[in-house]
Amino acid sequence: MLGRKASGLSRSGLNERFKQSVGITPLAYLSHYRLRLAARFLRQEQYSISKISELVGYASDHSFSGAFKRRYGQSPSHYRKSHSKKSTP
């Protein structure tokens, strides 16, 4: 991990500094970022949900779907349908 070595901090020290600066841990930040990116891909309707899962770095569709539902309160497919550009006005 380049950031930790370059900073001269231990993993816990880096986590604490990051949390003080950003408000959440690096892992939580990464998770939120990946899910925001996934939500954008879902709205664009360019890729399948399985491909989006892969693009944002989840090991399985199941783990992606569970994380997405915890964050957004709905499954990726429901989110896509509710944000579809093709839906009626």
C-alpha cells in the first residue's frame, strides 16, 4: 500500500488520520465511491447488472446486490427501473 508507506504511518494511524479528515474510514469511503459509481452506471443503462458488479470491483453479483441494497434501500434492478430514462413521464 503506497499511501501507508509514503505517509510513514501504521495502518491504524492512517485509518485514524483519514477518518479525522474525511469523516469515515478509507474502506467505507471506497465502498461508498464504488456504489455511487454503480448507481451512475445503472442510470446510464449501458451495462448489465452483472457487468456493473464486475466493473466496480465486487467478487459476485450477490455481494454487489446486498451492498447496493444496504446503501440505497433497493436492489440494483429496482433502482435501474425507478431511474430509467425510458420510463413514462
